[in-house]
Amino acid sequence: MRPGRERTGKKRTLTGQISRIVLILILVGLLEAGAAYTMLEWYHDQVAELEYTISDIYLSEIDQNFNLINVSIQSMVYGGEEVRQVLATHQIPAEYAEETEKLAYILERNHSIRQLKENFADMALYYGSRFNFFYIDPENKLLVENGGSEYMRRMLFCEMLEQKLEEGEICYTSNGKWFLMEDYLCTIYKGPDGIGGAYIWAGDFAASILRMSPTECSSIDIYDLTEQCSLVYEKLENGLLSDGRRITDADLPEDFYRLDHAGVVCRFAMDTSDYENAVILPVLFLGLLGVYLVVMTVVLLYTRRHVLGQVNAFYNNLIEYKETERFDVETGIEEFAEAGKVLNQRSEEISQLKISIYEEQICRQRVELDYAQLQIRPHFYINCLNIIHSMAQERLTREIQEFVVHISRYFRYIFKKGMEPVTVGKELEFTETYLRILECMNDTEYRYEVSCDPDVSETEISPLIIQTFVENAVKHNLDDAEDCLIRVQVERLFRREAGAAPGGDEDVGRRETGPEDSPDGQSRDVREWLKIQVWDNGCGFEEAALERLRTGDFGTDGSGYHIGIRNAVARMKMIYGEDAYVGFSNPEDGGARVDILIPQKEETS
């Protein structure tokens, strides 16, 4: 305060300030209570007016539907195409010439009935799912019905209708007005083609109107002008509809709504007690508002300290995680700690995945390098040129032409792009071409027998699979060049249970009876395999070499026949996964044998 200046005026006390605030709050509460009462009355009138307006619109639509349904029913029993078709199919012939004519008649009759039912379903879809329709042919005692109500409720109505028709007490529509028959609003017409009609359960009629009422307890009175009785339905507090309460000898209700195409009138009543009870809400609101403010202040302080603080710490950990890839799990909130553990686990999995991908790329590069070495093989090409030179010196023109044709086919196949798959038929043709070249080079003749199922000749496999093992048989297993026999067998096999590649013939069998056949009658998964077997009549594998081949030791120095076998097996594993199988053995009758199993698609029976 500046010197020389003194504060003037009456001092205000804290008690007075609080009292004035409380007084203002009380006055505001009273004003709010008065405004709430006024608004309640206005709202009550508006709701009542709105309910009557909506009900008027709904009943006008119902009244119009009543009229349209009457027209549709009259058209049906007075020359309707669907009804005529039903009647035509029910003219039973005196006798059947054949059993097929009887079956055709039954199918045609069922088709006509189904068409009539579908017509009823379309009418229910157009006019509303609460409507149901029926047609009766008294002569043939035929009843066809369909609609949107529950099946059991429709059956109760049909039983009641058949009983009244049998007793002769059935009523028909007069002056185009629907009438109340027990608990149903009905219209029934009798024409030259039979009896047709439609009906709606009075409960559905009432529920559609009461569903629009904003109050929890409302009622509708359906008054029958002919019988002078009423059906009263009430909307209960739980929102459900009560059972219809019938009042006989009832007086015509006031403020009713008359339907032009029905012999009933309707009156609504609402329970507005809940609105009057809402007057005290503004007073309670003021008191709860003060408690709310205090609670919110405490909650705000607690949230700022114990929640937002932890969120900021979590955010800071995320920023550090971007650089270190490690998340601090020592936090005060369990959810954040678990999230940190998940992030650390995912980080480790990503690191392992990167290593696996890197190793896989290295393995693929090694396989492609070995494949390139198989393609190059300069000594083979030099030998081919030497053979051609020798033939030319001896003037073997025709032999040179045949030899060059085989070599061109060989080069065209061996230098195809990358490791793109080829068909089994192409691989077998290339293998035979390779043997013809060897015959020219070694001046000998190889017996080459091929057995291939016709349905697998177009199956695709990795190139140089069969040729590699045939070449191995020629180079290392055949001592007697004069009697060289090589047999190749390719077939499709099936295995009852999917899984890893089988290790022998006992796990795989031909598919003869189908995958669904099993000893216990149970369906099982079937795995399809392509089986390739290469035999020769040579001296077989050496025991030491056979043991290494069976353990997958093909050498890594690239020498001898190991590079071809190693590359073939590696390519099969890379393309077909661990399910691919290559087996080496020396049969009892001599020679060497290689079993190759390549997985194909899986079938589930």
C-alpha cells in the first residue's frame, strides 16, 4: 500500500463470504427448482403431444396397410396366379403311368406351395414382419401360411381357424373392415379359388405403438365396436408388454382414434408420475455439485501425482528405448512394467530374427554359388569339344550332328535362368540327353529305364535334381561300362497324417481308395508327396561314404561328387523346407539307390 493511502470501507469476514455464497447457491437452487417445474410441465405437454402425433402417424400407416392387404387378399382368392397354380397341381390324376410321373407331380405341387409361401413372405416383408398370411382350400383340405410372427403362435392361430371353419363359425370381412377375433386382428375373404386372409396378433399391434412411448408405464385400449369389449395391454416398468386383459361389456372410451379400415378404435394412456418425482432433482443437484467439486479436486491432485507422473516416466522410458532398445521395468504401475517386459522381449526376438535372416541369405548365396559351379564345369565342355574334333577327323558327319544336337539341348537346359522350377518330364528328358552325351564321350551305351506316372509328368521340381543323382551313379557306382543299367521311377504317393517327411516306404503308400478311407472310419489329413527313386546296378556306395551321406555330411571343399549332392539337397531344403527327404542305401540285390521325397500340397478330408 502506498504511503498516505488508507483502505476505506467495511471489512469482509470469511464467515460472511461463505454465508453469502451459500445463500446465493440456495437462491439459485430455488430458481432452478421453479424453472425445472415449469420446464417439467412444458415437457410433459410436449411429450404427450408428440406421442399422440407419432401414434397418429403409425395408426394411419397401419390403416393404409389394412386397405392394401385387403386388396391383395381379394386378388389372391379371385384369380390369383399363385393360388391357381396350387389348385392346378392338386388335381390328382386318376392313376399314374409310371413312378416318375408321380414324383414329377409331387415336385410340381411342392413347388407351387413354396411359391405361394414365398409370395406371403414378400408381403410380410413389404407390409411389416408383424403381419401373417394364409390360404385355405376347403375342397382339398389344404392350408398354406407364412408370416413374420413366431411359428408356434402362427400354428395356434391356424388351429383356431381350422376349428372355426369345421364348426362353421368363421367370420368374413364385411365392408373392407378388419375385425377382432379373440386376440387377433383379422381380415378373411372367401372367393371362387378358396379362402384367403391376413392377421396380426393384437399384442404385436399394441407393442408397436407402446414401444414409441417415452414413459415406462403406458397402456393401449383396443375396443371392438361389434362385440363392445376391450383388450387392454400395458407397458411394464421393465419395458415388456403385459398379457392382454379382456373387458366385456365395456363402454366406448373417450379420446379414441378410429381406423377407417378396421372395426376397432384405440385409446392411449400414459403414466407421468415419474415426471413429477423429477422436481426434487434440481435441489439434490446443488448439494451433489458441491460434493462433486471437492471430490474432483482430490481426484485431480491424486491423478496429477500418481498417474500423470507415471505416464511421464513411461514416456521418458520410451525415448530412452529408441536408443538403447532396453526398457526400464522397475516402475510403480504393473501395466507399464508388463509393457516394458513385452518391449524387451520383442527387441530380443527382432535381433534373433535379423540374425536368422542374415544367416539364411548367406546360405542361399552359398547354394546359388554351388549351382553356378555345377553350370560352369569347364572340363565337361572341353571334353565335348575334343570329342567333336575327333569325330571331325574321322569324318563322322552324322554322328557329329547328333552329338551337337544333344550338346545344344544340354546347354540350353543347363544355362536356364537361375533355379526356376521345371517339370518332371523336362528333367527326365534332360537326364536322357546327358546320358546320350556320355555315351558319345565314353564310346559306350547306357541302359536307361524310366517309369513315370502320367499324372506327375507336369509336376514342377527344382532343376538338376534327378540328373545330379544319375550323374553320381554313372561316375562312382558303375565299374562295368559294358553293362550299365540306370533306372528312374517317379510316382505320386499319399500319407495319412501330415508332418515331417517319412524316412522310408513304410510311412508312405499309393492312394488307391481315397483319403477318407481309414480302418476306424475316421477322416484324417492326407499329405501328398512326389517320390523319385534312382537305381543302378553298380558296386554301390562304400560303407564309409554311405554313412556320411546318411548323416548329411556332403563335404564343404567342393571336391568329388559331394558338390552336386550337397547342392541338390540344399536346394530342396531351401525350397521345400525340412519336409524334403533324400535317402541313400545299397539294396540287397546289388547297386545303389537314392530315394527322394518332395512334399506337395496337403488335403484335408
